[in-house]
Amino acid sequence: MTPIKSIRLLAAYLTCALLIILLTSAASFAGTIELYLVIDPATTAGAGVPPAGGFGVTSTRSGAGTWQLYVVDEAQGSFGIAQVQAKLNGIIPAINNRLTQTIYDTADDTGFKAGFTLLRSATNVNPVFGSAELPGSQPFTQGGLGITAGNYSNIPGAAAFSGTTNGQWGNYGLGPNTTSGFTVSGNMRNALFVAEGTYTGAAPSIDLANSFVVYYTNAALNLSTQANASTANRLVGVNPIFLPFIGPEPATMTLLGLAVVGFAGLVGRRRF
């Protein structure tokens, strides 16, 4: 075999191997919910993020000795996250719960809640916890938390807001490839900001044995049914840093397929 043929054959094998690895990675992450830490983030979660519908991003931690915690929902059949509990290991002097929440009034002075307002953990409490109100008890359903971006400006009839934390979600200062984009399973996702804080010594890690996520399984009756991701779907925690948005877009997969065909064609050609 000539050196040129050997190089072409090797290139074809490598391309096929890369394609197999990418497809295998996508399959292994299908149906999961991922908690992930960003250690020593370069910016606060709200840096450079303009207000959306009058709502901004609440974040004060960045730089060495800080962390930010996010969750991404890829559970099959999910309509967004309903509860989060995240236990962190390490020496963590400060913890700020950044799960989205608000209280709003309608024109008739009727008050309602939206977001993670039930049994919400306080500052410096570990684990971080937050839950939406009981299913069916809030007229506005901000479905898609951990899946899509949004804000509270589209609540029908809302006349005033108070006690708001992170009134917009899914768009953050760290941007594409960290908090939004295509995941390794090929889905478009926007992460949900959970918490932030400080650490000393070794970087903190996620204690999955004491962490869980609950998600909605339907959109009817104000998101009336739920499932626990630790049993119905795998709950994945990645330490100390995880960038889930690294999977190729569908167009990239197509190009890889064409590359395989092209290399196969090169290998198949004979020289006379």
C-alpha cells in the first residue's frame, strides 16, 4: 500500500471513529437533568445581559474564589423544572439562592406567586432549595425553566411585582457554550441559574446523594403532575465545571456524515 493510500485510509478511520464517539455521547446524555458548577466565573451571571420585559438578572459573584450553579433540563417529556435541591461539598462561606421568583398583583388586588417561592432556602443555607407553589395553585405557569429563556412580563393581568429575584431566566453573562446552546444530545437548551457563592480551599463539588430535581410532566391544569429526575431520569452532577453546550448542531452532524462518505470515496479510488 502506498503512503498516500495509507494516509487516506487512516483519515477515513479517524473520521468514522469521531462520528461514532459523538453519536454515543448524545445517546448517553439523553433524558438527563444536569446540575453543573462554574468555578471562578469570569463575570457575574447578569454581566452584559440587557433587561427583558423590564426584568434583569440577579447576580453578584464572579472571579477567583466564587462559583455559580446552573441546571439544564433534558428529561424526556418534561415541561420545565418544579423543584431543585442542590447540596454542595466543600468549605463554602457564602451561598446566595438565585432561583427565579416573584409576587404579583392583578388589577383587582389579588396577589399571586410565580417561580420558586415555596419552602425556599435562605442565604448561606446548604443545600440550596426552592419549589414552585403546589400544582394548580398559581394561574401563571412559567413552564420551560431549565429548557427555554423567559421573563415575567407576559403574566396576563399582572399590574405590579414585588420580591422578584431573577425576573428573567435562560440568558446569562457567561453566554453561549456555557449557559445556552446545543447540548451533547443535540437539543437547544437554556440553563436556569440556581445559586452562587464563595469558597475557600479546594473548589466545591455537587453531592448528588443529597441533591434532586423535580420536573413537570404535563402542561395542563397549571402543570399538575410532576416526576422526580433522580428516579424517572438520571440526575447528573458534574464537578467542578461542566459545559454541557458542546454538542454539534444537526448541520454539523450532516457535514461529518458527508466527510465520512468523502473519505470513503478517496480510499476507494485507484491509482493507475
